[in-house]
Amino acid sequence: MAEFLGKPRVKKEDMTQYFQKFPKYCQYFEDSPKVRVHIIIPTEYVEKFRKAVIKKYGTFSAGNSNKALQEVALKWIDENG
């Protein structure tokens, strides 16, 4: 969508009123140009990671795992950037 609108980044305000009625789609197009990072966690840390995610977010899911990893990455960037 951002490419279609001729903008490098698209915001919810850039989308039509009709499109804004679908928040999941809006979020998808807001997130689509963002950088994604793929990490490999050593086997011995998987269970610790799972328990930490459950402790903080209540359940272990792809979304909660993503939140946890994003939190760690942003903190690391702030400290080292």
C-alpha cells in the first residue's frame, strides 16, 4: 500500500475511511515496510525463553514471543546505539 500511495511509510491516516474500519488490515500495512529479524535460539535456551514469555505475557504464542524479542532488541539498541 505504501508503494501504491507513493510514500515510503503509510500511516492509518493515509488510508481511506472504509479501509480504517478494518484495524487488522491497517496494522498489516503499517507494519509491512518495517524490518524483520530472524533469530535462532540455542536449544538449551528455548525452555527458559518459553517460561519467561509465559511469566510476562501469560501464554506462549507467536505474538507474545515477538513482543518479548522486540522489547529486548529495542532495549539493546537504546543501550548500544
